[in-house]
Amino acid sequence: MKKITTNSYEIRFSNDGYDYLNSLLSKKSYSKLFVIVDENTDKYCLEYFKSKTSLKPNVLKIKSGEKYKNLETCKEVWNNLTEMDADRMTLIINLGGGVITDMGGFIASTFKRGLDFINIPTTLLSMVDASIGSKTGINLNLLKNQIGLFSDPQLVIIDTNYLKTLNKREIKSGYAEIIKHCIISNSFFDDLIDRSSIHYNEDIIYNSIQLKNKIVSMDKLENNIRKNLNFGHTIGHAIESFYLNKEDKLLHGEAISIGMICESFISYKKTNFSLEIANKIKTHLNSIYPKINFNKNDLKEILSLMKYDKKNYLNNIRFSLLKEVGKVEIDVEIDEKLIMDSFDFYSN
């Protein structure tokens, strides 16, 4: 696959990515090199990464999972960097999924007012979404990505060999962002929507990355068109936050799939989106992801969490809704009753 150039860094693929990394390291005199992993990428990905680069980095291991994407974990890493004499010419490589690329970018960007970092996503979700777009961040209590900043990596390397280390549930989680990209762009949509299982390949992965990069290049700070990428996420993030400290957690893609179904229905009601296509989206996603039963107390708490969404303005809940496949209307204010009705659409 060809490289993708952003406004300030490059997205390289497979061996070309590692060659570019080696070239980058030869040009910049980094004093120290750290790689952030969790227990999974330490076990399944680190040795492969080392074999592709011949590097011997210092390894910083954190706990996996969205619940550890918080300030306490950042403090641990910052303390480790301090104890190991990291200076402003230190490079951090984030080797992992969305939690690591989000949090590792934040850690690097705030330590000593900013270190260079590189993202090497190892999950499908991180490849097509989290590692692209220069957003870094951590959660505050149960609230998703409440603390963070926009900060560019030096490089993103996409190597689909890492996907061999994932279970089916993690692959499905990443697929939710792929289908979202297909819905908001009308690219590959017809190829996927009538299937009863996930389908992706390198062309579809490349298309998702290219789409997100194109949108981000036009609106890095999310003032207008980048909000298109939030389709499914106003409700989806609240659901994900609701399950964060529960024993049976939902992965990001599982929560976002529910958000997309609900917000497709809201789009039907508010922006005249086709009910037929909304039902197709529901059928497709419900054939892939487990059906979740919500009671009234659950929905009340989810609605409360929605009020903290970053897109809101003057306490009004704002959505990015579909006008049609490939066309999104942003900043649409929705009342609570319609949100509740959308969960009835999801459940029936």
C-alpha cells in the first residue's frame, strides 16, 4: 500500500514503515528510546517489533484496558521516565491499541513540555481510528477522553501482521469504526451493509485510514467537518463509559455499534434519513455484535453521562446525524425523549 501523507507526519505501511523509522532514527539524535506496551503487546508484539527494527528500547509496561487510561497510569509512566533519566531528546514509541496510542501520545506530549512519539497500532481499531488524527487523551473518572490535547506523532506505522495476535472480539470492535467510515463516506457501504458478518481487507483498511486523514487534514481541531467522525459516538461513548467499571465491559466498537443504530433512528426522525437504510444498518450490526438489554435505570445513567460529551454546548446534547449515506449534518440538538425512543428502535 502507498504511504499516506498528512499535514505534518507520514503514515507508512509494513516494511516501508520500519525502513522509514530506521531512517528517521539515523537523522535525529535521540538520547533515549522508550516503547510503551501493555501485557498483551509485551507478550505478542514486542519481539516482532524488535525483529523488524533491530532496536533495543527501554520497555515501559502498563495495564491493558480502558479503565487504566487515566491520570494514575500517566503518573506511573512519568515517574518511570524521570527515574530513567528521560530528557527532551527522548523518543517514545506507542506499541498497542487505542488505549496505548491515546495515552502514550498524551504522556509524551506533556512530559517536559513535549517529547517526540511514534504510533504503531496493533489492533484493527487503532489502525483505522485511534492512532490517526493527532488526538491524545485520557479518561476522567467514567468520562471518555475528558483530558487531552491535539499532538502530532512523528510517524504512524500500519502493519497488519499484528492483527494475527487478536481474538475475534477485538477484530469486531475495530470493524465498527470501519463500517462507520463506510456509512459517512458512502465508500464500500454497498459491499458491506447486506452481509451478516464482518468483512475487511487491506483495501478497506487503507480506505478507512485515508478517509479519516482527509477529514482531519481539513479540520484538525474539530470545528466543523471532523465532527462527521462522531456519528454513533455521542450515545456510544456514554454506553462505553457506563460499562467501564462493570464486570461485563463493552469494548469500544461494541458500544459504538449500538450508538450507530440509535443515531441512525434519530437521523430518520430529525434529518429525514431513510428508515429503510437505518434498518439495514441495524440488521447488519446486530448480526455481528451481542444484543444488550438496557433497563430504565441504565438508560437514565447513560443519558446523564451523555451530558458530559465534549461536543455539547450550553448543556445541549449535540449529535452528528446522517442526512443520507455519505452526507452528515453536525451539531444537531436532540431532546431526551427521542434519545430514549432510539433505544426502543435498537431493542426491537
